[in-house]
Amino acid sequence: MEKIILEEIKVYSHVGISEKERAKKQKILVSVYIEPEKRSGSIKDSIDNTINYSNIKTDVKNILKTGTFNLIETVAERVAHHIKINYSVKNVTIYVKKFPYRDTKYVGYRLTV
């Protein structure tokens, strides 16, 4: 199985349950793992035959920068469904991390669609 991986795209976004938490943008890390429809043998060394990583990164940043979210689960769902609809993928896994607590490295959510 082949995967395209974008690990920990850093975005600042309004995410949280309380208004206080959403009031200030916080650091969110989004990792994207894509199983493309086309296998590497069929892409013939051309970006036109595969998924452009730069476009994925830009899409992730735009989704988070333009939205306000209560849950990181919603962030993962929006990003995953955007990628499924707009790119030729078999499946996509989104892993979202945020850092709300001083005594916890991070909280995270992973979704595969």
C-alpha cells in the first residue's frame, strides 16, 4: 500500500468548546496520510499524474484559517471530506493535534475515510 504523507502541517485556528478557548487562535498540527488511486508505477514521473502535496497543504491551511471549530473531530472531518471530494484518493487519514493543557503533551483525534 502506498501513502502520501504530510506530517504536522502547522496552522493557527479558532478551535475549542468555550468562547474563551476559541477567542484566541491556537496552534493546531494536522497530519495527512493519503492512499492515492494511482499507483506509483502509473504516474510516469509527472506531477500531473499524482497528488500535489503543495495543494493539499494549502487546502488544509485554508480550511483551518477560515473556520471556527468547537471540536478537533470536526476539523478532521472537514479536511478528510475535502480531500476525498477534490482529489483522486482511495482513502485518507487525518490526525489533528492541539495543545490545551500545560501538563499534557497534546490531545489528538484520528479519522480515516
